[in-house]
Amino acid sequence: MPTQLLFTRFLNQHFAAQVDSLLAGLHISPKFPNAPITNAFAMELLLFVALMMYFVIVRATLSVETPGTVQHVAEMTNEFVGSQSESIIGHGYERFTTYLTVLLLFIGVANLMGLVPGLESPTASPVVPLGFALVTFIYYHYHGVRVHGFSYVKQFLGPVWWLYPLMLPIEIISHFARVLSLTVRLYANMFAGDMVTLAFFSLIPIGVPLVFLALHFGVALVQAYVFMILATVYLSLAVAHDH
């Protein structure tokens, strides 16, 4: 039986049977039928609920005359992501700001969850960064096809026609390598940060670990920003017209 966080244990105690039935319908056999819900999924679910509550509060308290603290935070986050996407994507960047903002918030808060006692960073599990990477991969290719139609395939062929047979497999591999790069970068940094912090807390529980907590905090924010920026760059390349 894997080690379960308190919230994970609660979910498994009340919903394990339903989850097992759902997995059985998909022909999936969980390794631990009594605990099919993992810590990573439980943390993602908790984060999803928290962000939904945050968005509801922002929407309910919107005010032009007397904006509150929550609205200021939301506006600053949106303006920050908007300025980054405008400088990289250019014209039409507004269409992608919502996705990029949610991506930054979700990954950023997920990375920071490991600093809260009783919780852990879901991004320290490789499946979670892989999910972010795959969704981003599908998202930017969808918009590339939406903007260019069938001509989008030209991005995979290069400017010289007689090199098409060589460039096509290289470009396809490079695009799939982006998924691997996004996944490994985020997962490795968060996993290493969690392990270093845990190790120093075990050895020296007072004083020194605070330095590593601060370092972990900085890495968590930087990795969320890097993931968002790379997603923005991939979107820019997909929808650009100068190929």
C-alpha cells in the first residue's frame, strides 16, 4: 500500500469503489484497488477546486470603482501573462492569454504545494508534467491548423523542396521532443527540490532547511514561468505567418 496523504486517504475511503468501477469500464486494473487514487491526483483535484473557488471569487467581486485585493492579483497576473504573450506572439495574442494564464497559475501553485505541511507538489510526479506537456502540444498544433489550414504542414517541410523527405521526420521528432523536454524539465526540478528539502529537514530540522525552502520557492515560480514561456513560444511558431 503506498503512503497516502490525509486528503488522499479521505478520497480513497469514500470514493475508491466508484473509481475502481470507472477504471474497470476503461479496462484498467489499479495496482492498489483499495487505494486507486494517488497523491498526485488528489493534489491536482484539491488545486482544481481551489482555483475554481478563486475564479468564482474574482468574478463575483469584480468592480470598476472599488477593486479588491483578489481582483488586483487577478489583473496583475493577467497583465503579466498578456505582456509576455504580446511580445512573443504579437498580433492576436489575446486569444491565448486565458490558456497561458491558467497554465501559469496551475503549475505555479502545484509547484508550491510541496511547501505546505500535509501536502505535496503533484508536479513531482512525472505523470502530471506529462499531462501539461501533452495538452500544450495538442493546443498549439490545433491553433496552427486553425490559422493555416492544410498549409500548416509547410512548417514541417522547410524551404527547400528536395529536402522535404529529410526535414519531415526531423521536424516531427523535434515536436515530440518538446513534450519530453517540458515534462523532464518540470518534473526533475520539482522532484529534486522536494528530495533536497526533505533530506535537510530530516538531518537538520531547524534553521538550515529554511534556506532550501526559500530556494524551492524560487525554483517553483521559475519553473512555472519557464513552462508558460515555452508554451508561448511554441504557440508563436505555430500561428506565425512568416514561414
